[in-house]
Amino acid sequence: MKIAITGKGGVGKTFIASTLMRLFEKKGFKVIGVDCDPNPTLALSFGIEDTLIPLSKRHDIIEERTGAKPGTYGSIFKLNPKVDDLIDKVGYKIGNITILVMGTIEEGGEGCVCPASVLLRRLLRHLIVKRDEVVILDMEAGIEHFGRKTIEDVDLMLIVIEPTKKSLITAKRMKKLANDLGIKNIKVIINKVRNEDKELLKNIVEKELGLEILGFVPYDENVIEGEFLGKPINLDSKSTKEIEKIFNRILELKKNI
């Protein structure tokens, strides 16, 4: 199963992505977590210090696979570089979880056809189409970073929102873009929710987005503390228990995919 998690910056995508990864592993699945954010923090959610080098910065690998140095334009390089072994080569393993930090292309314009962007797009496409593991993509606040032909085949897109107007506006954009890509399964998770606001939020989101809400994740001080200290959140906390309910609903969806 391939899942893309998106939404406005700061809504809690990485927390939800990392928790789902842990729950899938706990259930016996092999999991690949892909950090697609320009400011990668997925590894920190597992207590891993900020030492993982993004693939976009691995100039040696980019040159080896494409035949051109990163940052070069107008040169000849491979458009279909070998990527099937890169997960083992650059991924960080924790049990049955592999974390892959993609990084971002800083030279040139977005969507540039340069060696680094070609390699990253090719690898992301390979992860979605070819791999048998559960793949969870922790996306940046927008899903066009690796081009329109990279995530159209995900099985499920989760749009994470919080109780703010800005978050809802971003979610509308995400829904439109996902529809443009032909992604059929789009669901919503509402994060940082006060219990007394659930019904109001449910009515607003269903009216504005017309999407199914998979669950409500409560505001949780344990999450704030864990994020600050760079420690995994206890799976028995009130927020992770709600994410486990969402996880079980995802497993039900998986049966029909």
C-alpha cells in the first residue's frame, strides 16, 4: 500500500506519518517512510538525530547513477538511472522500518530537468509502482515537488488539517490537485482537535471538502513534548490511540485496493 500524507505546513503530517509507520510495523508489515520535505524531520520522530544526509545532497551517488555532476545543465545524462538498490544503499533501518530522506533541489527552478531531480523522481516513482512494502510519503506543503507523474499511482492520499481557515484552504487545493492527478482515494484527518469542537469541524469539513473524515486526533501535550525533545511519542498516548483507530480504518480500505 502506498500512502501520501499532505496538508499545510505545521498541521502534523510528520507526526501522523511516523505513527502510522510504527503501527504498520507493529502489525508485521515492512515499511518505507519517505521524507519529501525540504526541511526533513521524519527521522527525528524516531529519535534519530539530524545526521541523515538527503539523497539530493549525495553528489557521489547522483553522479554515479546519472553520469553527470549535480548542478550541471545542458549536459548529457541518463534519464532512467538505476534506482532499485538505492533504498538499501541510502535508507536508514530501524527494525522493519526504512527511512529515506529525499531532500530538495535548490538549483534552478522547480521541476528542473537536472541530474538530481531526475534521480529523485525516478526513485520516488520506483517506490510507488515497484516496491511491495508499505510506503508512506511525508510530503511537503504541496505535492508537485517531484513532478506530476510521480505520485499519481498512490493508493491513498491523506490530507491532514487543523482547526484553522488557512488549513482548510490548503486542503481544498490539495483535493483539486489530487483530482487532477487522478487519485481516487482521498481522505481527511483532522489534527489538534478539542473534543467539544468535533461536530462543528465535521460539518464544516464535509461541507467545504466533501471528503470522508478518517478520524479526529486530539490536541496532546505528549506530542508537543516529544516533538521538542526529538523522541518517539508513546503509542499509548491519547493522540496515538486515535491514530490507531485511523490505522484500522486504513487496513479496511487496504482490503479493497
